[in-house]
Amino acid sequence: MKEIILKFIGLGIYDMYQADIIIYDINNNIVKCTKTYNASTKVCLKKYCLYKVKATMKFAKLEKYIYISNNDIYYLVFNHAYLNNNQKVITFYLKDYFYNLPIERGILNFVKAS
């Protein structure tokens, strides 16, 4: 077993860096259920195994596969989007990949098709 840190990039400040995490093994059995704190969580997993990580928060979902080797930290990126139902606009807030800082004028607005 290896203790690792899962860091989630793109959680945003609106959810106070909180996400619900479920980790599955190769047979789709739940290995761990946890929450993030300050966009990260610490888990103990078997080395040299493939896992599926599902993370959900208020406005976004993430599902990625990770292979546990000798790394101590694994980074998982949310493609964060918000839907404003009144205006039918989808807004993407862009952040720097390495520092998780907002990009100046890094907002993309798309009009939702009817």
C-alpha cells in the first residue's frame, strides 16, 4: 500500500474546494469514499494498480483513471463550467494549470442552443 495525495485543479472558490470522491478498483468495487479539503485528499492505495476516480461537486463532475506507481501526488483537473438557467449562457472560468490561479479575462461565455 502507498499513501498518496490526490490534488484537484479547477474546483473554484465557490465550493470552498470541496468535492465528494469515490475511488473504484479494476472490478468496479468501491475502495474509498472521501471528501477533499483545500482541493486535495490523502488516500492509501495498492501500488501498480489501476483505479477509477469519480469526483463530484455542485456544478461539475470528473471521472478519470489513474495508475498508482511510485508518485506521491497525482493531479486531476476539473473542466469547471457554470450554467446560468435564466440567461441560457454557459460560462467557463479558466485557471492556470500549475498554480490554480484565475487567468485575467479568462472567461468564455457560450450561448446555449434551444
